[in-house]
Amino acid sequence: MVQALADARFSVEAKAMVAQGLYTGLAQEVSTVIPLKDAVLPDLEPLRQLLNAGWGEELGRYLKVLEVCGNSADEALRKVQIAVRSGTALFAAGHLATDSGTQCFLSIHHGLADEHSLQILARLLQAEDSDSALAQMRQGHGFYEAYVQAQARPEQTAPGGSIPMAPPMTPVRLLQTGRLAFDAQRPRMSLQRTLDVAASNADKHPMATLLACLQRAGVIAEGNTLCSSRDWRPAQQQDAIGMMTGLVPLSLEPLQAPLFPGQTSLEARARRCPAARQALDCCRTSELFINGAAKRGIPASQVMSATFPVGIEIRRTGPAQWFLEIEGPFCDAAGATNLINELADVLMDRSEWND
């Protein structure tokens, strides 16, 4: 299996995830739960066919179908996650009849897939026309191959005018006694709020307000740059299958433009541009992450591990509604709860920030 990973043609973002897994001995995985029709084959053959179409048989053959009957839904998910994290499979799946119907629990090595890939796979596994679904997976594989080839061209990663001079970046460190203080040995917890925003603010992304609130909240010890993420799929290739999500720096200082604009991932530019490499290192060492890519396929409480100690997600869920989540192994659950409540009130214009 290690040789299959070594021989595969991967994006730069994928190579980083594969290398991390080989170095630490624990592979990062992405997971989801997919509702299925009642008639399910014991070996999940339709899933196997889709994986072969999307990733090729050399990688697809490392699918491990687990027996999860008699387990709870949480236990079934954990089994497939462990199979990938431990390195015994690149893809692991099991199906279980639950009160809400039959579900497929699926985990994939993060070097092979991002959350967007899982969304595509789930949609095609539920499709009525299996031939069309397989054709779409093959097309998605082709899109990914084109993305990998584009990254290999020197002009895509060369330094130059496309990368402006960025201000000095230092990674965000969280206060050890603040409301986001964390202890990696504690269990991760997730706090969520639904935000009903005023109509006048419905079309405004609240990121600037969120970052300003975090600066004033007494949770940051030092640093001016935290980590976010971006899905780099071209607009015309949204069905691409593979790992195409990368890290991007996010400044706490108000800026008129992103720190590293462009249509090429930071991981790809870092190979030839020292400034991009420094920005990427800053991202990786930040203790705070704000998700800017696809929503995770499972609740934060079911994530086995996370690259960053503390994560925040805010995304639109309706015409005038946003979803806010803060998760991490917090030392003070009450303090973290107090913080998200204050953030929610400010973002919904219910109150000014209480310094």
C-alpha cells in the first residue's frame, strides 16, 4: 500500500498529507456518512466500482469493507476511521441499518480526498443511473489529473509579480488561560450556534467582524496570522476527485486584499518561492484555524483528530442565516461557551463587543 501511494500521481497538497502520515505513523482521514437505498450488497460493490473509477484500481483495491452490524452508528464510524488512520486501508467502509435507514460509513485517506470529493462521491453513490455515475467519476479523475499536470508546470509556481510583498507574518498562539485555552489531552468538544442576521447584513460575509471580535476577546497571546483553507478546483472543474484543498494565511489585521492572492495554491508556490514557503510554515504552526473550504461530512465531535488545536467555522445556511461553530479540546468549557455566545450576539447585531 505504501508503494501504491509512492507511485501515484498526486497534487502538491496531497503529497503533503501523505508525507505527514508516513512521518507520524498516523494517516489523516476524511469521513462521511451516506444514506443508502434499502437493497445493499454485503461487499458494497457499487462503492468499490466508484472508487476504482475515481482513483484507479491501483489505489481502489485498498478498500476495506468492515462488518459493523451490531455496532452503534458512532462505533461504526470510528471503526472505519481507525482502519484508515492505522494504515491498514486507504478506503474503509461499512453499512448499517439504523432508525433513519441504511447508512454507509466511509473514511478515506486525506491525501486521496478532501471534503468536496466526499460530497461528490456521496451524490454519485446515491444516483439511480450507475453507468452515468461511473462516467462522472472517471471525468472527475481526469479533471484531477489535469490539475496535477498544471501544478508541474514551472510557470504555475514561479515567484514574481503575482506574489506581492506581504507584511511580516507570525502564527497565532492562544492564551493558556483564555477562553480558547486548550489541552491536547482533553476530549474535543463542539459548540454551535445558528445566527439569524439582520436583512441589511444578509449579503455581508461576517469574517472581518469575527476576526475583530477575536482580537478583542482576550484569547490570543501573540501572532498576527492564523490559518484558513481554500478549495482550488477551477470553476469549470468542480467535479474533480482528489485532494485539492490547501492552506491559506488569514491576517488578523484589516486588509483590502488576501495576503497571497492568485489561482495557484500556496503549497504549489512554496516549492519555488521563499515568501510562500514562509507563509505556509506560518499557517501550519498557527493554533487557530478557520475553515474556508467545504463543510465536513461528520460533526466535529466525531472527528478523531484535527491538525489544528482550535477550529472555527462560519458559513451561510439560509438567505439571512449563518452557522457558527467553535471546536477544540478546551480547558474551560464554560469559558468557550461564553465566548461563542458573545460572538453570536455581536454577529447578529444584538450587542456591541463587551471589552
